[in-house]
Amino acid sequence: KFGAVYRSETSVASFTLADMKDQLISYKHSDSRHLADHFCLTVKAKGLQVTERVSVKVYLESHQRPPIVQHRETLLVEEGKPVKIDETKLEVTHEDNLPSEIVFAVKEAPSHG
């Protein structure tokens, strides 16, 4: 519905296993806003056949790019006191994500805090 199967540059309704082994078969998304698609294949060999659904999950091109650290400052903290970490200390952006969708994970805990 939201894309097509291609052999090289031509949209096709059928292809062979040899085409696949030669890496000629691809799926191309239609650039619609739909990020999920599927197509059904009927595979035939020597009078036998099976039909299967192939699910497609589409990732936005920008999701392949990492978030950008816009601002990163050394934290200055008074001994034994907490310090707030806000966007003046650490700011990260990603073009296709809201601030609420950007999640930070502590990979290594502070050694002395």
C-alpha cells in the first residue's frame, strides 16, 4: 500500500529466488507518513505453494542520525550539595523528536557522588 517491490529499478509483481540471490530485489517506501506496511508473497515450487505476509517497518531518514549535543558544561557543585542539571548545563536536540522523547541513560555512575 505504501511502497513497492522492485527488481533493480522496475516495480514487479513477481521475482525469482535467483533474483534475490543476485541482490536485485528491494522494497521502496513511497515517502508517505505511514511507517508500517506489508505485502503478501505466494512462493511456488514444483506444484506446491505457500503464501506469507512480509511486514515492513519504516524508519525516518532522520532517525538514522544521532541526537546533537548543543550545549555541555562542566558541572560546578558545592561539596556535599546537589546541583540541578538543566538545559543551561546540558542541551541535546534531535530534529524529529520532542524534548519529552529524548531519554538520557547514565552509563557510568559518578565515582564520588
